[in-house]
Amino acid sequence: MILAQFLVLAAVLFCIGVYGVLARRNGVLVLMSVELMLNAVNINLIAFSAYLRETSGQVFALFVITIAAAEVGVGLAIVLLIYRNISSPDLDQLDQMSG
Amino acid sequence: MNPGWDFHALAPLIVIVITIVVVLFADFFFEYRGRFRTSQFATFGVLAAMVPVVTLAVDGGTRVMFGGAIVVDPYALTMQGFFLVATYITLLISVDYIGDGDYYQGEFYVLMLTSLLGMLVMTTARDMISIFVALETISIPTFVLAGWRKHDRKSNEASIKYYLIGVISSALMLYGMSLVFGLTGSTLLSEISTKVASIDEPLLIVAVFLTLVGFAFKVSAVPFHFWAPDTYEGAPTPVTAYLSVASKAGGFVALLTIVYFGFFDAPDTWQPVIWVLAAASMLLGNLAALRQTNIVRMLAYSSIAQGGFLLVPFAVAADGGAAKASFEAVIIYLLIYGAMNLGAFAVVITLARRTKSAEIESYAGLGSYAPWLALLMSAFMFSLAGVPPFAGWFAKFVMFRSVLEAGTPAATVLGVIAAVSSVIAFFYYARVAREMWFHSVREGADASPVQMPIALTFAMGVCGVIVLAVGVYPQAFAFLGDFAAGG
């Protein structure tokens, strides 16, 4: 199998995720970008796991999927809470503290 | 098939899991007025979990479980004891704050205990999967805790900033770990450590770098620190104490485990990165702390700087004969830092109940109307600055000892930076003491004696005794460090 293609796909996906986290102001879109980063990790893990014929990478990917779901659940709850308080999903409006 | 479960080794975890379930259900059954009892269940559970930790330590030896993914050894037990004591003190300083504010009590303790469970697993984790799961079990409850005051925008802001940094750092760390898995073909640290020295791929540098950056976010090392002051200021103060001590120590335990048991034989990949993080954290953390007027923000920058001091032994670990000395230095520094920082936060919380302010100016004249409180605060401040006879000097001493054992030019330069930043740090710690003792009470400020709730007094007392006792008789913690490093 050709490992490099999967790694390149994962790297591109990861970079798109990093860009999204840095550039997006809408809380929900930031969470989606985080999902892209975590799924890039999963592609990496499964590609290596298949290439090396070593199952522990697939187990790792299962744990990543589970915990990513928990993380995004908490994240959506926080974004919803902020939406109730400031009536906007725009994270840049939260700038009361600095220095 | 017998999976080889060793229930004695798992007992601390089992006790905490039972406590979480009991606290969660107790909250349903208590009347509103009786809710404070949930905190008693929580503190009792944490103390009960100490018992198996002590019996395991007396038993000695190393217990390996689940194919090497979980290892209970003296290092794990020492850190488990630290996390249990730190959480116990955090619970004590939370009781009155959470009770006063009428916040959701049962859920607060459940989340804090869940985070504690993650820390206990982290001490024993020797596999990238279990390290990742433990790290997330520590982090996810603290995201919620930081936003505990639901209708306060500052608390919302603290929560979302902490959350975003938390998930981004996890993603970076995981990407690094996936590359490490690809290069070594294993997630077990014991197998990674045997292969890592013979890998001659530039990709290994990227993999280790990304993993370390993930941890650098967790321990708020400069330049990945920008979230910490805002999160610390906006979160409820007991949660801030917890984040700056227990949660940060969780990150350091993860870093210690993965560096010592995983990447140790390839020092070229991790030493320069940690060197830069340590130097930047010490200098920038201390300089930024100088110009803070809010005590919580000052303590936030102080904890960034202390994190820098904690990274110094890592940065020299593979040089000369420094491996054991720096391993001990990290553990001893963590134990002492925990006691003095929790003590300082306990004083801040006691005073904030009365003044409703966290400005350093509101401490003016404290020595005249609350001399004991001022005395304790001064002890914690001078201990953080590293002045004898308080415990902080011993933490700095073991840190410099590891630098001397390494003896390379890079280590010496780092030692000089550490010495210079210790001097800078003295100014802002001493400023709090000056405000308390040499300034008179501001006009309009209430100068009647400060009300001292029993739980807070006890927490301050325990931290004060540890800080003074270890400062005078450092062998007590030196023994623990020696025990953790395997005799």
C-alpha cells in the first residue's frame, strides 16, 4: 500500500483545521475545525496501523473518536452558554480581560 | 482468561470512582439546605483513597498491569499522594466559596473528583493511549469548572479560552503521537524508548516537537501561555487554585513520564525545545508579573514563571550525570510548589470574601488588623520567591543542583537565566508583603477582624506548616524525591 498519500491527506486536513481555528470567529465553526484536526490524527493512526500491521494504532483511533465526541459535547455546551449571555456566537466579542 | 487485575494496585482509583458515584447520587437525595454534606462525602472519599496509596508504598515494588500500559511504582505512588492532598486542600478552600455563591454544589464536587481520577491514572500511565485518556479526563471537567459562574461573562470568557486552548493542544499532541507511533510501531513507552535512539529520520524531530508543544500548552509555558492569565482571572478562585496547582502538575507528570520513559535516549529531539520553553517562561513570566495590579493575575504570571523553573531540570536531564538529580528535582519542586501556591490562594479567597476585590491595593494595612493572615501570606510569598527558611528555597536548591550536575555550557546559561529571574521575582512577591505591613489601611476600607471559616483556616494551616517544616527540615521531601526516583 502507498503510505505517503494518506500522510499527505492527513497533513493537509490538519493544516486546514489549524487555519479554521485561527481564522474563524463563529464558535461552532471553530469546533468543526477542531474536529478536522482530530480526524487528521485518525487518518494518520489508521494508515500507520495498516502499514505496520500493528493493531494498537486502531485502538488509539477508537479512543480519539470517543474522546473527541466528549470534548465537542462540552464545547457546544460552552458555546450555547455564551450565546445565551451575549446573543451571538462570535467569540471575538469576549474580550473583557487582557494584559 | 485471567486479565491479571491487581485490585490492591487499583484501589485508589476504585475508591475515587465510588466516591464520584456516591456524591452524584447524594446530591439528588439531600434537601436544598443539606447540600453542603456532599462536600463532606467528597473530602472523606479523597482521604479514604490515601489509605491504599500508603499501604502500596509500604508494600513497595513495581506492579505492571494491562500489558505495561499501567504501572504502579514508587513514582506513581508519590504523585498520587500529592494529587490527593492537593485536591483535599482545594476541596477545603472551595467549600465556603461554593456555599456562599449558591452555585451547583453536587456537580462541582463530581467534576473536581473526575479530574482527580484523571490525575491518578496519569501517574500510572506508561502508554501513549492511557496518557492521552488520562490527560483528557483531567482537562474536560476543568473546562466546565472554569465557566462555573454561568451568568458572568468573564467566567464564560475564561471557559471558552481554556477550552479552545485545551482542544487545540490535544490535537497537536495527538498528531505528534500518531507520528511517533508510525516511526516506532508501538504506543507503549517502554518499546518506544528502546527504538527511539536508532531512528535516524528528521520526522522524529517534528513528532517529538508537536508532542511537546501540546504539553507546553497544558503547563502554560511561554510562548503558549497567553490563555492562562485570562482563564485564571475569570474562573472562580478555588478553580483557579486547582488549575494552577493540580491541573498544571498533571501536565508536568505527563511530560515527565513521556520524556523519561519514552524519548529519553534521543535527547537532541527534546532538550533544545524544553530549554527554550524554560528560559522564555522564566524571563517573560516574571517580567509580566511585575506590572500586574490584580493578585490573581499576578499569581497567574507567577505560576507561568514557576513552570519555567520546573522545566529547567528537564532541559538538562540528559547531560552528564543529571538524570536522577533532575528527576528528583521536578518531583520535589512540584510538591513544594503545590503547598505554597495553594496556601497563597487560600489567603486570597479568605480576603476576597470580605473585600470583594482581588486588587493588590486592597491588601494595604492587613498586618494591622489581621496579623496572622498577613504573616501567612508573607510566608507563602517569600516561599514562592525562594527565601529561607521557607520551603521555596529547597525547591530552587534542587533545581540548581540538577543544573550543576549537568555542567554543560547550555545548562550553565540556563542556570544564570534562572538566577536572574529569581531576583526579578523577588520584587513582585515582596511588593505584596510591603503593601500588607508598611502601608496603612485605605480610607473607607473595613478594618474589623477578618472572619475565618474553619475549612479555610485549616487549609491555610496545613499549607503553612508544610512550607515552614520543609523549609527548616528539607530531608522530609528529599526522602520523597529519593523514594520516587526508585531509592
